[in-house]
Amino acid sequence: MVTLQLRQLSVPPGQRILLTDVSWSKFEEILEELGEKRANRVAYYQNQLEIRMPLPEHEFDKEIIGDMVKILLEELEVNRECYGSTTFKRKDMAAGIEPDNCFYIQNYRLMIGKRRLDLSSDPPPDIAIEVDVTSKTQLSAYEALGVPELWQFSKGSLKINVLQAGKGGSYVESSLSPTFPNFPIIEGVEQFVQMSLTQGSSAALRAFRKRCSAVLGVPPMSDCIKTVG
């Protein structure tokens, strides 16, 4: 048997490594060896471990989409807790995942002040965001952990997956976000991510905020600030 250390593995951007027959204890050891401050992401389900390295543009897309979610919630005056790329795992489900970004919205009160998560008692995030193509390993892990809403963004297109009700439910594609039923999420995200490529992220996010205000029928936050001033 050939034994390799993780530091001997090099995953090029946009590529992934699949390891099979990885026990839960080995998965835990690998997470510890990889540490928290790293660029790669892991997904684990039923003894299969995936280690992937995002493409260079990955960080830009995940940040601006996350900013759009925050703007929408601000315009709606809805509270949230953002947990970024936290590792979510459950031993009894043999599943672990690290989203590119995630939000607690319906369950935000339960997460205030939490710095360590235990999905055997804590709920999963209400929305998870993945940039680049999501593999079967990742999707299976999200389903097993019961994440209600998963957004996949790849090559300028957004796909919304909604978890079917009931134990062991799977994802179905939806044209609307259950979290934001009155806003065209797919159209909005795709349009303003594209706009950011030519006019910059700041201009795109300001335009997105104005679109939110127009669609949702609320005054732009900038107007409120001017009025108060």
C-alpha cells in the first residue's frame, strides 16, 4: 500500500480529486490536516471524499452573489446570519460539505453568537451557494444534510434547487426562490453578475439595489439615508 500525505497532493484550479473508501474518522483527520485557512473545498458522502480547487474567478462570483443576497435581505428588512464556507457535517448521515457561501434566514435567531456548529442539534443553513459545476458528491451531501435551498452558479447561469419535503428528499429545479418568491432571482443574479464584468462590482450592486427597490416596492436605502440626513 502506498501512503501519501495531503501536502503531496496538488489540485490545479478548476480540478478535483476523488478519494473512495474514506471512513468518517479518516475524513475528520483530513479536515484537521487541511486546516481552516485554505482555498480548496471538500465534499464527503458515503465514504467518498472530493477535494476541489476553485477557478480564479470563483471568488469574485461567490462574493458578488452573496452581496446580492445581503442587499435583498436588507431591502426586505429580513434578518440573517452568514456562515460563509463553514464546514457542515453529520456523522450519522456520513455527509460533510463546505459551501461557497451560506445564510441562515428562517433560523437566524438560533444561530446568533454561534461559533461552533453541530448539525445533530443545529439546523442546516437555509440557503447555500455553490459557484462552478456542483458534482454528484456535493449534491448528495447537501440533500443528506437537509439544506432547503441550493443555488448553483456556473458560466453565467444560475440554477435554484429546492429540497423536496419528507425524509430523504431530493432536489428539484425551480424557477423561483422560496426564500424570495416575489423577486426574479435567476434573472437578477445573471444580469448583474454580467454587468459587473463590464462596469465593476460596485456599480452592479448599486444597480441591483435599485432593481430590488423597484420590484419590491420599497424606497432605496440611499434615499432613506438622504432623508434622515
